Amino acid sequence: MRRLAAGLICLVLVPPASAEETPRTAEWVVQESWAGGHIGTNPRNLEGILFRMEDGTMLPVIWDEAAGPKEVLKGCDFFIGGGGHPCRAILRAGAVRDGKRLVMIVYRVQSIEPPAWIRE
């Protein structure tokens, strides 16, 4: 988690791309590290997965097939503005900057703890 957070902090310190750089080139910020936080799908867009890091940073998620089926996210949802029922998760992930957007790629799930109403 610290390496992922450190990579994200370094991203803030990187100067904006120059005009010669193509905005479609993805750049690795963090190759692979453990990350802890909350994960869930947006009920308005079930294909859209979001991850909220411990510091509150929200990242869109690309779910790699090696991480397993997305069904582990059943019942895990939240809205960008707050609310919902996100699940506590520990994941092996990387971070890529694609233009101005930062995206998290999940490779492996260590644990996903569903919300209390799902466990009962």
C-alpha cells in the first residue's frame, strides 16, 4: 500500500506532459503492489468498478482475468459522491496513468470482505 501511495504521490510531482507526447500512451506509475481500501461497483454502471484507497483517493478499476471472476464483488457498491455498501479489500494491483486519468489494474485478490448486510 505504501508503494502504491508513494507512486501516486510521485505522480502529483511529475510535470504535465509536453505537447510532443501522445496523450494515448499509458505510463506505469506502480507496476505491482498490495493495496488496501474499499471496492465496489457503481449501481448505475455495473461494469464500472471503483476503488477508494485509505487516503480517500478514488480510482477506476480494470479487473484482470487473473484476479478471478467479478462475482466476488456481489453486494459491493458505492456511489462516487458517497453512500452505498463498499467492501473492504486487499488487492495486488498496479496503477497506470493514461493521459490525465489514473487507473488501477487488479491482478489478484487477497481478501474482499462483503458489507455486513450480505454476511447476515
